[in-house]
Amino acid sequence: MSGVLTSLRGLTVTYGSGEAAHMALQGLDLDILKGERLAVIGESGSGKSTLALALGGLLPPEARIDGRIDWPGFAAPPRAGRDIGFVFQDAGASLNPVIPVGRQIAEVARLHLGLSRPEARDRARALLARVRIPDPDSALAAYPHQLSGGQRQRVAIAAAIAGEPSLLIADEATSALDTIVQAEIVALLDELVHAEGMTLIFITHDIALASGFADRIAVLHDARLVEARPAAELLGAPGQAYTARLLASHIGLDTPPLIAEEQP
Amino acid sequence: MRAPLLAVQGLTKTYRSGGREVKGLDDVSLSVAAGETIGLVGPSGSGKSTLARVVMRLIEPDAGTIAFGGENLGALNGKALRTVRKRIQMVFQDPSAAFNPRATVADVLADPLRIHGLASPAERPRRIAQLLDSVGLSANLAARPVHAVSGGQRQRVAIARALATEPELIVLDEAVSALDVTVRGQVLDLLVRLQRERGLAYLFVSHDLAVVRAVSHRIAIMDRGRIVETGPAGTVVADPQSETGRALVAAIPRLHISHLNREASQNA
Ligand SMILES: Nc1ncnc2c1ncn2[C@@H]1O[C@H](COP(=O)(O)OP(=O)(O)OP(=O)(O)O)[C@@H](O)[C@H]1O
Ligand SMILES: Nc1ncnc2c1ncn2[C@@H]1O[C@H](COP(=O)(O)OP(=O)(O)OP(=O)(O)O)[C@@H](O)[C@H]1O
Ligand SMILES: [Mg+2]
Ligand SMILES: [Mg+2]
């Protein structure tokens, strides 16, 4: 890890104005390091997606940003799609249903890397193989609805990394998938970050999923950053009561059953 | 062994769309005893929701029988079917989709009371307040539109609605999957308490094996329309016999506390 990718100071995001104003992030101070895998966890409505959108410059017009987002390594603010890749929960919705997936990935590569059409197509094929879609050659021509949910999510990842972004943001990218597919996608993201030297922000409700591979975990609660610390430290000895509560509410295989074990 | 409350035998259901055939259910048999929770797990598309819906008679099976309290559900209709229906209720994953968006919490809870003639209009407000209380919600919530309560509150309203007919079996299809971990814990505690107090049985459908383990007496594992394994919850999780069971157990995200601590101390 070598230095700071982006530095947030007093980051505040407000949706709407006047009576209807709602602060979705409040005074966030956080440095995101180059090459780290940062998990962002927190309850529904805590501001996780708002943070992702703010980093990508993708907030809707009714949102106001206060505070600073600095990108020390960039001459100009990074652009979503090129410098920042996004994978959302519902990949089916982020892919265009009437365009073959190969062309959707190739478009990103052409746009951001200035490749020719044949080059972009080769890159799309390589990316489909990279995300381990079986038979990439025929998958190039497949439409999203012809793929399973897990495969669509892999295609969305391929499209997100096609422009060689330095930051990949996965927002609940595996929440809608069953645990078997979920584990495969997490392993894939992990491997991509290692191999391509990308920074990963992994947003999730699921603290156990985050604990499996994150270098650092940031906990959001009610629009505020509760703590952001190395995963081992935070999980071993939560610095805040709220984090401890979140950890305690996790249900794992070793959680004692809530029922008496014998059959009724 | 007592006669099971619910017993399904040889259920088969094939979906046909655009020339493709998908076996939703392929010769499925399963029973649930009174007061028992059966956890139904399996990968996406394995047929869990299809089985839940067939039990509720929201989908007609191609073949097979469903017996509830010793009566063959398929042979019942009219009044007899309505009487049995009262005894089985269902809660879905996304309660907002199951409610009329303009309805208030009180409307949602009044429906089953009215349909099954369980409370006169004059008695309803008191009964609604009781139902809300049984799921840990304030009676003040009754006047609110359902879209104006939080997701966890909405899911509890859905459970309160299911309780209105005093059922013996509730089918829960991914009923806690969309909830926060903190709210999810509250709803699970509630379900377990209601079971203890009223002897309710649950068919608990989820793809989260750890959650299923925490609330189920027995677990059934589905894959591609078939039940590939059934057994006591602890046994299935500790020593799964089917390939699907092993894959599901292996894929459960684990809190890596000890592993990470070891790494941290090595790096120190
Ligand atoms: N476009 C918007 N206009 C108004 N309020 C919004 C908007 N988008 C989000 N919010 C509100 O801002 C808060 C934070 O929302 P955000 O989507 O960032 O939460 P989240 O942590 O991603 O939640 P979830 O886990 O449910 O996805 C919530 O209270 C939400 O209702
Ligand atoms: N109305 C339908 N028409 C055609 N195929 C269907 C229909 N409903 C379900 N299927 C198919 O039947 C199979 C079983 O679906 P089902 O919804 O029962 O699975 P599930 O185990 O509940 O999955 P999930 O965990 O994703 O909810 C799947 O392959 C699904 O695509
Ligand atoms: Mg979100
Ligand atoms: Mg289902």
C-alpha cells in the first residue's frame, strides 16, 4: 500500500432542502488508501450508498455536498466509469437488456481506453474469461436474460473493470445472490484487486462477509462514521458500543440456536 | 410419532415457458409436526418458493398430495377449504409488495378478521391493538399508512396479519432476508417466542443456512426441484450428507475474528 487514494474531510451530504432536508452523511473524515480492500458496513439507511455515489460524483441533483473530497494522485477529479468502476446490487438493472453483453463490455473499453472495435471485442472476451464466465466466445453474444443472476453479476464486474479503474466500488454487489454464488464473487473481487492493484470499496450489510477479506472496515451509523480500523482490530476488540452491537447481532453457524434443540 | 400437521407427498410441478421446461418441484415429500420448525434451504432456483406456494395452494401442482391436519387439501373446496386456509398463513420476503400501498396498518390487519368473520366491526380496533402488541408494536401505528413505517416494522405487521386467524402453521418465504441484522434478530426472537407460547409450526424458507440453523428443529435441503437431504438441524449443519448441503455449509460467510487476530499478531 502506497499512500492515499482519496481523502474525505468533513464530508456531509444533504438530500433536499428546507423542511425536507435530510442529512445522509455528516462530517465524515476518512482516508482511503491505494490498493486497500475497505469494507463499509452499517444498517439500512446509514449512508453507505450515499458515500459510494459521492465518491463517484454520481449523487442526484437534489443532493448537496459540503466538506472536501480530495484525490491526491489525480490531476483532475476521477470519472465514474473510467477511473472508478461500480457494481451495484441488481446487475440485471445496470445492464442493457437489448444489447449483447459482449458489446456492453466492449463499449466501456472503447470509450475509456480508446481501443478499436476489434481490440475492444478481444478485451471483452478476455474479461469474460477473467470473471470466469464459461465459454466466453459464445457468451459475448448472449443477452442478459439468458444468463443466471450470478453470471449477470460477473458480467457487471467485467464491465466495471473494463476501463481499468483504479477504484472499484461494489455496493451490495452480492446481497441478492445465494451464498454459494456470493462466495465465488467475493473470491473473484479479491483476486482482481490483488492482480490489478485496484482499490476496492465493498459495501455490505453482512459483517461476516466483510470480515472474510477486508483489510479495513468502516462502520456507518445514522450518517456518521462510527469507526474505521483494520479488520482484525475492529473485529477482535470493537472500539465502539455500536460496532459491538452490530457484531453481536450476526448469526453464524456457531450462534447458539434460538430454540430448544429437541423435537417437539 | 404423532400424525404430522402438514404432509406433502410426491409433489411435482413443471413450469413451461417459451418452449423451455423447468422442473420447479420433482417428486417432493415432506412433513411438519405441530409446534415444529422445518428450515427449507437451497441455492437460488432450487424450488423453495414453489414448494411454499404449492403448500399455500397459490400454485396447483401437476401431481402429488397435500394433507393438513389429516385432511386432503386438494379434495377440499368452498367452506371446508376456507376453514383450513385460516389455519395456514404465509409471510413473504417483501411485505410492501404484499400490501395495498394506500392501506393503513389497521386496514391490513382488519382484512383477515373481516374475511374470516373473526371480529365484529366494533371489536376490531381492540383486536388490532392486541395483534400489534403481540409483535411488539405500539397500537399508535395502526393509523399509519404501511409505506410510512420502517422495513422491520412492516415485516412485523405482516406477521401480525398472519397471526390474526390464529393459524397452526406459518409459511415464511425469505421473511427476514431483507432485514437489517439488528431488526432481523428481533423478528426471529419474536417468531420463536410465538412458537413457544402458541405451539405454532413454521416452514421457514431461506437461503441463509446459518439463520435457518438458529431457528429450525429440522432442515430440508433442496436442489433442482428435489429434496436432497433432511435431518435434525444440528446434524445437517455439522455433517451434511449431500453435495448441495456441503456446498451450502462451506459457503456460509464466517466472522473471521480468530483468524484475523492470528494474522495481526504475526504481523506485529
Ligand atoms: N435521493 C434521495 N432523496 C432523499 N433522501 C435520500 C435519497 N437517497 C437516499 N436518501 C436517504 O438518505 C439516507 C441514506 O441513504 P443510503 O441509500 O445512503 O443508505 P444505505 O446505507 O445505502 O442503506 P441501504 O443499506 O438500505 O442500501 C436514507 O435515510 C435515505 O432514505
Ligand atoms: N412462473 C414461473 N415460470 C417459469 N419458471 C418459473 C416460474 N417460477 C419459478 N420458475 C423457475 O422454477 C425454478 C424454481 O423457482 P423457485 O422460485 O421455486 O426457486 P427458489 O428456490 O425459491 O429460488 P430463490 O432462492 O432464488 O428465491 C427456477 O428455475 C425458476 O426460474
Ligand atoms: Mg444502499
Ligand atoms: Mg424463492
